[in-house]
Amino acid sequence: AFGVAGYLALMAVSFMGLQPSSRGSRFIPGALLLGGILGMVFSAYLTYLEAFVIHAWCQWCVASAFIMVVAFIAILPEARRLRGLK
């Protein structure tokens, strides 16, 4: 449920960024970067638990972690956009 909520939040902020009224907004790139970082940290924590505590792998968890890595890579250009808005 946390993963779905996180993905939905990233998607909602992304769609907000497509609106012409959001041009020049510092909120959109900042929220995307923060959400991407939080998602990566949480995925890394869950992967750690799988590997070293549970000693079992969940295919859905691995797929979710992979999707979060891809989403984070897609969000990285927002860092340049955020720097350009200063």
C-alpha cells in the first residue's frame, strides 16, 4: 500500500508539472526529487530486509525496487530544472 501511494503521489506531481500554470514553479521539481529520493531509500531498506533479515526474496518487491530505480533516473533531470530556477 505504501508503494502504491508513493507511485500515485509521484504520478500526480508529474501531471501537475505538465500544466502550463506550473512553469517556473519550484514545488514540482522539488517534490519529484524528494519523492524519488524517499522512494529509493525506502526500496533500499526493504531490499536490505529481504536480503539480511528475512533471507527470502519477493518477486513483487524486486520488481517494485527496479521500477523505483527507473523512476528515480527519470526524475534526475529535475535537479537541473530546479537549479535553473534560482
